[in-house]
Amino acid sequence: MRKVAIVGVGQTKFDRRPDASIKEIAFEAFKEAVEDAGIMRGEIEASIICSATHYDKQRTPAGVIAEYLGLNPQPTFNVEAVCASSGVGLRNAWALISSGLHDIVAVVGFQKMTELRSDEIQEVMGRSGDVMWESPFGPTMPAYFAMYANAHMNRYETSEEQLAEVAVKNHFYGAKNPKAMFRKEITVEEVLKSRPIASPLKQFDCCANSDGAACIILAGEEKAQKITDTPVWIAGLGLASSPMSLTSRGTSLTSFTCSVEAAKQAYKMAGITPEDIKVAEVHDCFTITEIINYEDLGFCERGQGGRLVEEEQTYIGGEIPVNVDGGLLAKGHPVGATGASQIRTLVQQLRGEAGETQVKGAGVALAHNLGGIGMYCAVTILKR
């Protein structure tokens, strides 16, 4: 199989965008990525359009977005894996190129979340669980992840203050990110006093839905070396799933089994261990999710995730900087765009283009993109 590199990245600001359609926000990210790669759109041989389609008014968004981007008659594909959609889309693009079927492929992740009322969003997201045995009983996404938080707190004595430390860290870095939805630092006290959502989770423990798009352009080795002097290589990929229903998982709700499996695959493919990762983007839809991810990805021992962030080991200068663009908690979470946004951040880190949030010596990076209530997980390892 051929080596595959990322040669261009782009992203809109994540925010409320009543001024733009899904086609227009996709174009903003696509235009930035094409200019970053220094190619013409006619050189792109296929496109993969990623979104959680149950939020979209447009039934088949891949078709209308590919048309708007001027990518016809090249093939286009729609990928849906809830919040992990563009993480999975990246893997599909890698497969198309590594197999030799295409040389250059664009991955576009997008979502317009704010066209729905908050109660409509919660109802739709609640259907991420089994619609026969779980969703009819009213669980929301915060309620699902509150169960994980309570289980982790009961088993490992993780504290609400440690959960709050995740939000504080991510808002600290979000304040430095011009693409982030929330650009204001917060304190542990503010997190603890924020409005209860689903105990023990409070308002600042939860990410915000937003509108936005991100685009990644990939190329095979020969093309990549002609396009750019700074290719970022895809070194490892992992993809796994878990049962839709929590009752079918048979776990203590202190781990996402799909994350453990996807990480194992990615580390093996890249030929590295967790100690080799210099910077990471992990899925922090809720503060507890980031803490569990530390443990599932091997950044610390089981039960030590809370202590890792409390000791500021996941800040720049610590053992493993995590979510130094603000993560979902501060940057925002336009579901289909999140995985591609994570990759964009890490590409900039590996190129040395991250400005004041640059991690020194960042040569190996990891992106972790979780879907729904932990049904899907895509882990991607990048190298310079």
C-alpha cells in the first residue's frame, strides 16, 4: 500500500451561523484547505462528505455539497458515524489513496446544529441509543455521560473538581484559538457553580452544539511530495465499535471499549506506544469523557485520569498536552466537522504553525474521535 499524507487543511470558525447554508460553510473550509495545499480543485479526484445526517434538512448532503464545491463529475461519498463522522471519513480517504484508486481526496466534515431548538437537538441526540430499548425512556446525551461520570467517581474517587479542571484547561486554550466558539477563560469555581445539567455534570462540563465545517486534503506519497515540503503522514489508524445499547456493553461504564480497541490498532500500525505521543486531540464532549480517554489511550493508569489533569500534565509543558485548541468544550462541537477539526489542529502542530499554543518537539500526534455514546471510535496517528 502507498503512503498517504495530509497536504492541506481548512476550517471555519465554530459558532452560530444563521448567515450561511451547509453548502456555504463547507465551501469556506474547502477553500482554505485548497489554498493551504496550493492545488486547483480540479486536481481532487474524489470527495468524502461527513455529517450526522439526522441533523440535516438536506437528505443527501454529499451530492449538493460536492456540486457547490465544483467537484462533479468526480465521485463523492457520504459518511455518517455520528460525532465520529469525519474521523471515519479520513480513514476512508486513506483507503482510497493507499489502494491506488485515487491520488488526491478531500474530506469535508460539516454540521449546522443551531437550526434546531435545544429540545429538538436533545431529542435527536437521545436517539443515539437503541430506539426500542433505551431512547423511549428519555435519556439525553448529558444523562448518558453522567452515568459514566458517576461510575468513574464511585470506582476511582474522581472528584467534581477534577472534572472542572478539564473545562478550565480547555477554555484556557480556547481563549487563544480564533476559530473557537468560546474565547474566555473560566475558573474551577465557575464550573462548580454553573447550572446543573445531569448530576454530576454542570453547564461547563458539557460541550456546546455549534455550526461549522473543516476540510482535510490527502494525497498519495508521490503527489504529496510534489505538492508540499511539509507533508504530514498518516502513520496509524484504528477504528472500532461498541453495542448501541449501554445494557449490552457489559462494562462498569468507566471505559469506552471501542476507544481501547481503536487505540490498540493505531499504535500497532504506527509501531509506537502511548509514550511516543507528543500532542493529542481527544473527544471531550463532556469533561468526564476526556478523563476516561486519558486512561483508554494509555496516557495514564486506570483511575489516574483526574489526577493527570489536576497536576496540569495535559497542559503544554506537561507529560502529554491534550486539546490545546480548546477541544469540543471551548471550540464547539459541530458534530460532523469535529474529527476533521482535530486533524487540522494536529497538522498545524506537526508543521510548527500553531503559534502561541505550539508544543515543542511535536513530531508524533494522536487524534481520538468518539461517536455518539461510545458506539464508534476512530484513532489516527500522524507523523512528520
